[in-house]
Amino acid sequence: MLTKDDLKQIGEVMDDKFFSFDKKVDEKFVTFDKKVDDKFFSFEKNVDEKFSLFDKKVDEKFVTFEKKVDDKFVAFDKKADEKFVMFEKKVDDKFFSFDKKVDDKFSLFDGKVDEKLVTFEDRLVGRIVGDVGEVFEQNFMPAMEMMVDEKLEAGLAPIKAAMVTKSYLDDKLADLKGDLIGHDRKLERKTDMLVGALVEHRALTASDVERLEASRVFPRTKP
């Protein structure tokens, strides 16, 4: 049977073991905390370096993208100017050609009318005497003038029908302007999609988005 001294001795041994165990546990926890802190510090440093590298790449890509967009707009403006110059020249050439054809046809028509009237007049003058000349002037000449007027109107009708009116040119220019605006809107929608994708990936800051919104060609419609 254990005596009180034995129990006391066993208690002291147990206290020493528990104290030693607590000390070891505390030391292990201190070592574990230090390792965790070191790992977190290393992880945080790696994350910062990766984000710094990512920001740098995004900035470089945006600079390249901005340059490409600027170059495309410059090229588009240049092509539009060249096309307008070519269109204007073609319109001028067509009007010049049309004016020349109209002048030539009128000149030829005037010459034939003059020749026929002179021939007709010469024949009538030789035949008309006295009262016959008065009757001719009162009845035949007005009918002849009316016939000539009708012939002139009939000859000018195809020329008038072929003429290009100002409203026709205005409609064509309006169609061209609508096509250019449609092209610009498609380009801006593509830019909006790209900006939206970059915002979703957190590659753009709020100030970047505001700056891009301020440079829009067309105002954004509210839903």
C-alpha cells in the first residue's frame, strides 16, 4: 500500500512532467507561430510582386491598345477623307460631262430648228402674195409655233428625266453619313465590350473607366 509520502512524491513527479510538457507545447506553438508568420510574409510578398507585375503588364497592354485604336482612327479618317475627295471629284466630273452633253444637244437642236425654220420661211415667202400672206400669219404661224414648242418640250423631257437633282444628292450623302455613323457605333460597342471584360478582371480602376467614358463618341443610352 502507498503511503502519503509515496503519493506526494508521485504528485511532484507528475507536476514536473506536466510542467515539462506545457513548456514543450509552448515552445512548439511559438515555433509554429513563427513559421506561419514567415510563410504568410513570404506569401504576401509573392502576391505583391505578382500584382505589381500584373499591373505593369496591364499598363503596357493598355498603352499598346490605345496606340492601335488611335492608329485605326487616324487610318479611318484618312480613308474617309480620300473617299469624300474621290466622290466629290466623280460628282464634279459627272456634272461637267452632263452639262457638256446638254449644251451639245441644245446647240445641235437649235441649229436644226434654225435651218428648218429658215428653209420653211424661204419657201413660204416665195408663194405668199397679198391676202394669202395675211391669212398665213394669222392662222398658220401660231400653229407652227405651237408645234415647235411641243417638239422642244418632247426633246427636253428625256434630258430633264436624266438630270440628277439636289434632293437625290442630299439623300445619297445622308445614306453615306448613316453608314459611317453605323460603323462608328459598331466600333464603340466593341470597345465597350473590351472595357467591360477588363473591369470584370479588375484590370481597370474607376478613374480609368471614367476617362474612357468621357472619350466616347456617342453618349451611352440609359436602360
